[in-house]
Amino acid sequence: MPPTRLHPRNRNNAPYDLEALVKTLPSLAAHIVAKPGGGDRTINFQDPAAVRRLNEALMAHHYGISGWHFPEANLCPAVPGRADALHVIADLMARENRGRIPIGSGISGLDIGTGASLVYPLIGAVEYGWSFVATDIAPESLASAEAILAANPALSAHISCLLQPEASSIFEGVMPEGTFFDFTMCNPPFHASAEDASAGTRRKWQNLKASKAKPTALNFGGVARELVCSGGELGFIQRMIQESHGLGRRALWFTTLVAQQKHLPPLLHSLEQIGAAEVHTLPLSTGNKASRLLAWTFLEGQQREVWRAARWRPAKSGST
């Protein structure tokens, strides 16, 4: 089963059609197993290769993405949850557009830390025709993203990849003067140290009841820079908030996933202190657990109306 409580527009809402997915990606067949106690079939979620093949099949079957290959060590995103974040952002922007989702290449998003899989820009371009600048601090991750784009030339006009030259920066260096984005998005590193990451992995395996698995194995993979940063999730988003303040007129909405509920109070306090005009905490699903998207803007209501009138063509479809 895919995760529950997915957005109504999420293409992954129905139970996985394994027969159709195997037809799309035959290599998935080797990872299908019987559920404990018999009955329906599933995949072995304790096996990183099975998780990767499943998500590769979902990208091909639902979004028409071919050649979605990236290094085995890199994080394999859970496609249903990643799609949910984009649908929630679409609904957020629809509030500025009389209830209609703004669509087309004139809508631009900035993906902070796109990773080797380029998952957010790919799904956003397919679902809504949006344009993206995808950034990362790792040249090898961007090389992987560029290879995926090369395998999907129809999307290359919608997505460009940009190296963040300063590992300690988030927006500085990738939002130069004269560039504007309708939204920014980010799935920040979760952990403050490798030890925290290992502890989180052990909890994940316990949740999967994988008692025979190696306690430090990651079924979704992930290299250190994808999982760990100074200050962990809270520190990263605090820095993002501080940087966003100086760039507040170059983006309509700044957004980020917040995995840990306990981080919300200090983040909301920071946004209040820095003078955000409007803040939303929006629920979403990122796997088998609930999460949330934190969104803020420095533009007042009338300023956002001017933004919409200047940049967005009239929406033709996609109501909330």
C-alpha cells in the first residue's frame, strides 16, 4: 500500500498496481514477495534495491520519466510523499489565484538541494508544467540530475541545474538580483551528526520489524550531505529563514518540509521575529508518517495581488 492520507490529486492514492508497475519496469518483479501470512503480494521494503526499483517504476508509470537512475549511495526519495509536497504548494498558490492553480512554464520554482534524483522538478514539470531551477552543493549530484534530464528531453526546457558554490549558503548565490521565483522548496537534512542519523536508522528498522537487518543500513539510502548538516533540520531551516529575509521580494512563497513537530515552535517564533507577512503550516504525508510544509512570505496581500497580475497568465484548469 502507498502511504495514507495523500493529497486527492496524488497519482499514488490507489494501492500499488504491481502488475502494471512490473509491466513498466520488469526488473521490479524480482523484488515482489508474499505478505506475511499469505494473501496479497508486496515488495520487500527492508531491501534498498526493492525500494529503489519501486520508486523508479512509479516515476515511469505515473509521470513518464525514463532513465531515472542515480548512484546507489544517494538518497532514494519516496515518490508519493514528494508528489504530495508539490500538490500542497500548488494549493497554496491557488489561494493567490482565486482558487485556481497557476500552471505553465511561467510559474517558476527554486528547489534547494535537489539531490541526484531531481525528483521535485521532474514531478512539478509533469503535473503543472512549472519551470524549476534545481540547486545543490554537490557537483556529482547535479551531474546525475543532468543525466536524468538528458534522458527526458521534453522536460529539459522546464528545468535547469545550478551549483550552489558556497556550502554554507542556501539562497545567496542562486537567487541573483533580477531573478524571481513564485516559490522555493526544500527537503532539508534531518540530522545534526552521523550518530543521530544512525540512531534514526535503527528506529526506522524497528518500525519495519527488520530484526535481522543491519542496524545502520538505510533502505532509502543517502550520503552524509543528504542526511546531516550543522545544527540538523532546525539549524538549517533557521538559516534559511534568516537568508530569506534579505530576499523577500524575489520570491512569493518560501517553503520547506519540517520533519520534526518539535521544531515548529522555534521556527514560527523566528518567522514572527523577522517580520514575515503571512505564515502557514500545511499538513502532508512523506511516507508512512505525517509531516508538514512550512510556508512564509514577506509580501502583504496587495503586493501578492500585484505579483499575480504581473507574472501569472489566467489559469485554465486545476481548482483546489
